[in-house]
Amino acid sequence: MSLIGILADDFTGANDTGIQFAKHGISTVTILNFDKAELELFKNVEVIVMNTETRNSSNTEAYRKVQNAAKLLLNMGFPFIFKKIDSTMRGYPGLELLSLMRVQKVSVGVITPAFPANSRRVAGGFLFVNEGPLKQKFDKGLNIMQLVREQAKCKVKLLTLEEIRNGVEHVRKFFVDVIDTREETIVIADAVCQEDLAVTSDTFKEFLPQMVIAGSGGLAESLLVSSGLRNKKNILETPSERLLMIIGSYSPVTAMQIAWLEEKQQVEIITADVPKLVSSESMYEIERVVTLAKSSLTSGNHTAIVLNTLSKAESLPDSLELANKKEKNLILQALGQITSEIVDSSLVGALMLSGGDTASFVCKKLGCKGIKLEDEIVPGIPFGRLIGDKCDGMYAVTKSGSLGSYDAYEKVLEYLGKNNLEKR
């Protein structure tokens, strides 16, 4: 039975939203390809998450890709499409929401990147990140209303904290008034805690045919609760082999997390040399990294492959945001090749992929068609099984480069350890 279709602009974001449904026993799959024949394989899945890979696209390409993906989901019979956006408003959240509104022929969209469990809060139409390396960047707040207005070029209204805290009936009247104008309007919803999101979500049930919803994992969780769709908790069967971590994010958050992992000495860390990966020495550097990783895994160690720019804390603002697209693609190809060769050795029980571009590219290199989501380790870090080809059934964890506390990787290891992921 088709319940909800989700459109995300990158792979890790797709997973951290889909897991809000999967962890409550609702069958959920993130798919990598939009091929109609492959989509038929998932026709009995309750929630399908599509990754449009539009965060770094042009605005016209982002608009078109969202339209095409939305039409596929509607043709598959999904009655409701949720637009997943980045919790720090990267990409084209306003424009992509407008694209989805027009496909569904509705005049009102609602957007909030609030994800309180990951310190993302919205107040007065401004986004604040309250903890971690991104705190300073968002110290004065990001003006969501201005950003959405510039992207969508339509009317923008604010649903304030005061209005939300006046209760569901007050919020309901707010939406009735907006819908009655019949103008293309995007509503920015404040939320500083999960209870604020819950109040807004509780009003959506009445208006969903007349509006489109966009948000991060925080809003997805509230939608699930208000819909009453929750089933029983998944009973997990977990692996008993070593973990291979492929960390391709240049986020300062990831740099902090790797530093903590190095300090704890729980994982063998192998550093890949970025200048060599984008030069004629790439083949030799790949061979060196693969050899070291296989040796580490054979010795029974959980193993992480990181990029040397990151390990030296020379972090860049976003995942693999290098001087040009060619260099970025060369690094992704190298990480994909490294992962594929190591997985072929049958030494890996589970993969952890950090960085949206990295996770998507590596999965495709492995011939993966998607990921069946099963549980959430900590907010924003999902756990599941890969689908297709050499990786079929392999356990996987994905993480956005900009999400998680300083000890996020340690928590992943603790979770997998408690669920019988042990060194041999």
C-alpha cells in the first residue's frame, strides 16, 4: 500500500527522513534510480524516498528534476508527497517546493527546516543552529523568508511561534485564510522544539490535498506521529563483522567528529591523499589505501578511510566543495573504486558512508539500487540494508557531513556493538 512519497535533494538527507517512518515498522526504501522497471520492484513498499541529487544543480535543473520525480511518485499511486529539505537550507528549498506545488496543482506550500534534535531551530522566520561548528555561521540567523522569496519569487508568509502556541485551532484558521487568497504562497513555520512542529503537523491532515509540505527529519517525525501511521518497532537482525567507514565529507562538523574518533582510538584510520587522488598518481594511491584497509580489516579492526584535507582540519564549507567539478568527480570515483575493491574482499560486515555525494556515488558504484531503512542510531543517522548486486543485504549507515554531535561516530560503534557487530 503506497502511503507517502518523499523527494530529497541528496542521499543522506533522503535516508535521515525516510528512517522516521522505517523505525516504526513502516516499510521504507530510498531508491537511487528513477528507471520505471526498477520502480516496479518497490511497488509494495509503503514509503519510497527518491534522491533527485539537485543540491548542487542549476536552479532550472533542480526545478525540472523535482517535477519529473513527483510525476513518477504520483503515477505510482502515492497520495501524498513530502519535500525533504536540508536543515541548513542548502540547495534550492524554496524553488523545489514551488515546483512540487505546481505539479500537484496547489497554491500553498509550508516549509520549515527545524530539526530540534539536531539543534536546528526557527524563530521569527530565521534559522539558528545552536550547537557545534555551524553555530557561529548561524549566530545571527539565516533569513529563510528572504531566501525562499528570492528562489520561488512568490508570496511568502510567516507562521510565528506565538500563533503556533495559541494552539491547533488558531493555526487551522491561519491556513484557511492563506488558502482562501488563492495566491501562490509559501508559509515559513517557526519551531524551536518538537512540540511546535507537532502543533503545525496536527493541522496538516485537514489541508493536505490543498497544500504541499517541506521540511527536514524533524517535521517528518511529527507528520508520522500526527498521521497515526506508526506500527510496531522493528526487530533487528544485525551483523557480526567489521565496519568500513568511508568519510568523504569536508564539513567542519565531520572534522570535529574524526578528531574525536582519533582520540578514542576505536577505529584504524587510513588517510587518502587528495592531491594524489586528482593526479596521475591516483591509481597508486587507490592501491595503497585499499591494501592498508584490507590489512586493517583482516586484523579485526573497524576501519575508516578519510581524506587528508579533513584529517588536518583544513575543512571546506560543504561536502567535497573543491575548486572545480572535475576534481570533485575524481575524488568520488576514487572513493567508489576503493570501496568496491574492499567490499569484493568479503572482509566487510557493514558500511558507514558520510557525506551525501559520497554515499550516493559509492552505492551506485556497488551496483546498489537503494537502501531498505530499518532503524535510527541517533537523530539524523539511519541504519539499514543495501539492495542489489554485490552489496545486496549488506548493512549500511549513512550520515550527512553537517549532522551529528562530536561523538557521533562513537555512538554508531556503540550501537552496532550492542547489536552484535563485533570484531572477529
